[in-house]
Amino acid sequence: MKKILFVINTMGRAGAETALINLINKLLSMKEYEISLYAIIPRGELFARVPKEVHILNKRCSCDSVLSLSGRLAIMGQAAGAFFKHFNGFKMLPEMIRNILAQKKETGRIQPDKALWRLLAASADAPDGEYDLGVAYIEGAAAYYLADKVRAKQKAAFIHIDYQKAGYTPAMDQGCYDKIQRIFTVSDEVKEKFCGVYPQYREKTMLFRNLLDQERIRQRAKETGFTDGFKGIRLVTVGRLHYQKGYDIAIEACAKLREMGYDIRWNILGDGPERANLEKQIAQLGMQEHFILMGAVDNPYPYVNEATIYVHATRFEGKSIAIEEAQVLGKTIVASDCTGNTEQIIHGHDGLLLTLNAENLTNTLKYALDHPEVCEELRRNVLHKQLDHPEDLQAMLAMME
């Protein structure tokens, strides 16, 4: 059997981690591959969904959320341990400062967590043995670890995000992609963004779209969802409470629609670092009963299935697995016209796209709510959308031939 190692940053409940579980299940069903998994930060709810046949290389792992207080404290403890291990932190501190300054210059924002990925990868123990294929299934620490620590005949890295907007820089990466034979991006737009940063890697960069377990999504959508008895217009969004996801704009749009007389309740399924700021904004606009931060849920599909409209108005994306799951369920989808989203939705055919600001989001939702016949046509069209791409998987497996 061919041996494959997947490396990921965490196993938190998010799109890339969900897609990885789907990929692992697909590979195991072929009965030809021995699968191993290593998480740089060995925490996250999706450890519970890792099949028992998978060899988890972490000595200890936890199914607790990386976004909870205990999760954040554990990550801080791991970062502190990495800092003092072999004095790595002291050795790498000048480099980390340079990376943060380069990040500020190239992206206009500082995201210190991205600068820590190098330290965490450098301080992690290398796995024993050699693999036929090593795969970094996400950017950052996983890619650094694969490049520097893993012995594999072939190496592949996945890019799930608009690379520059996400806060990564060549200074931070330190040439790690030179040591990787194939780079897979989850959409053509993500490929163009990545190659805009790294034009020298264009020839070894190709498409690998998210794998979906469509039957599982449909079956789990039949389980219990909302129990609040609300009978009005239900908007639903799935995603972390993060600046990227644009919830501050969504709250404004919700307030505007309420002022126009629409009986709306907007439910957000996800947790994250922006919760306190969003709760403050919700209270200031008096939206406590109308814009609901439900936290992360184990099964989002019944809630998405019960939505009048699924909304995904984000500042940037790679390729949203949440949009794809809403498409599997045949929902009317309103989304921003950012990287990733524009490749998943044909405006006016199987969804509605908008340039992200509160006014545009308000007007697009108003249009959808006022034109149920348009929404019905969008739903019919989305159910005919091709979401399976077996040729992408074959391209990855061909690396081992």
C-alpha cells in the first residue's frame, strides 16, 4: 500500500478541515492507501471525525475547540514551549519581526499568528520513516513542516485562500515551496492570486476542488435544526467570527432591512476572535433578537436547509465549502463578488453576487426577498450544478506513479 501523510495546522471545525476529512474518507474507500495525519496544533472538533484507520502521529490530541478559552490558552502554551525549545524563539525573533513588518508592507495589516507558524513548525518533531506522498493540506505551518521536516518521495501543498490578502508573504515562507513538487489550489481564482505572488511556481500549480460528501450532507440536513418557533424570514451564514467574513457589514444590513419592515432573523453558525466586537455592534444597533451568534454547531446542515436565503458576504475567500454545501441543499445564495465566490456562483443564474458594502448587501437581499420567483429559479439551477470533479483526485494520486 502507498503511504500518504497529511499535515494540517489544526483540526478545528472549518472548511479546509472538513474537505480534508472528505478526502481521507475517499482515499480509504479505495483500499490502496495507508493514511497518516499530523496536526501542528493537535486540537479541534474534527479529530472526532478522523476515521479509525488513520494513523494520527500526534502523541496527544484533543477534540476541544481551538477557539474556546481553553483552546486559546493551550495554543499560547504550545507557542511558549516552541519559543523556548532549543532557544528557537530567541534565534528566530529577528526573523519574526522582519516577517511582521513585511506583512504590514505587503498586505496593510498585521496578523501575528501568521508569523508564529514558522516557529511552531520549526519546533515540531519530525515524523519517522518515509512516505510515498506528503501533503500540506493548508498554508502556513503545515507547508513549512512538510518542506523542512517530512521525508517523502513526492510533496504537495494545498492553497485554500487568497494568498496575499490572508497575510502570507514570500519573506515568511522562506522558499518552502521550492521543496514541494506540486501545488494544488481550490479554485482558478486562488491559483491566479497565488501565482501573482509566486509566478515562478505557475507550471507546478494546478486545480484541486473541494471534495464533498453530498449524500452525508443531505442525510444530516434532515436532523433537527431551529427550535425557536420563528416564522419570519430566516437568513443563515456559516463561518468563523473573523474580519474576513464581513459580519460587521452583515449586522448593518440586518438593521437596515429591519427598518424597512422585513421580519428577519439572521443566524450565524460559527465562533471566533471577533465575537466580543460583534456583540458590541449588535447591542448598539439593538439587533440582539435579530442577529444571532449561535456559536459553532456540530451539524450546520439542518439550519442551512431551513434558511430562506443562505448568505456568504465575505471580504475574501479561497473557495467556500459552506457555499458548496448550501448548493448541495438547493438554497438561494447571496454572496459577495470576492475571490472564490465568483467562481462558485453565476450571478443571476444560480445565485446573486454583490460588491461588498452594507448598502449593496441590503439592496440585494431586499431584491431576493421581493422576488420569490427569481429565488425559485436560482434554486432550480443550483441543483443542476456540477460539484464533483474526480479528475482532480487522479492528478494528485498520479504523483505516486
